[in-house]
Amino acid sequence: MKKRNWFWNLIIVITVVGCILAFVLHYKNWSKFEEGDFQVTSGIYKQRISVSEINAITWVKRLPELERKNGFSWLAKEKGVFVDSLTQSKVYVFVDDLRQQKMLIKHHDSLQLYLNFTDSLKTQETYEKLSLLLAQKE
């Protein structure tokens, strides 16, 4: 009597492929500037911020204590939507390397975005470009 486990084998293969795809999509942050907007994408997480809505941009060494709404942490990566326990406002985190300094972008008066890239030079370059655009706005 032959056992036909093709269905379960197919489910296992689809699951493994799905996990690999999720890892690849979230592996790093992608950003771009277009039409007065700054856009950051990491897998299913995406933020599009109009440069005119940015209130401030600063450097921070550490992330504050935040409550995870959804997202993940893996090794030195932290990504997702969090809630600030003091103000109960949404905080978006797109951090590729927790050991490096991070940009804190405050926008729309109360929203915050923590961002860095694996490449610290790209982080520095993005910070300088956002700072320049912010200075031109004023």
C-alpha cells in the first residue's frame, strides 16, 4: 500500500518558500525621494511622508521603551509599528542595525519614525538630504 503524501509535501514546500520570501522582503530597508515625499519600505511595512509634514530630524543612539503593536525583532534588526507607552502615539521603526545610531523623524506633529540602514554611509546620506530639504522648507 503506497502512502501519498504529496499534499503535505506541497504544504511544507509552500511554507518554506513563504518564510524565505518574507525574510528577503524584510532583510533591508529601501528608501526613495520622489515628488516632495520621502518613502521607506521594508517588506509589508511602508511609510510615505511628505517632506512638508516633517517637523524635526535628529540622531538617537538607542530606541526608547516601546510596546510592539506588530512587527518583529531578529538579531540586530527591529521593524514594525509600535506604541509609545507615554503618549500612546504610533511609532514606526525601520532599524536595520540596532548597534548603529538611528534617525528620529518627527512628522505630522505627533508621529515618529526611527530609521537606519545596514550601511551607515547611506544612513548619513539620507539624514543629510532630509536635513537639507527640511532647511529649504523653512
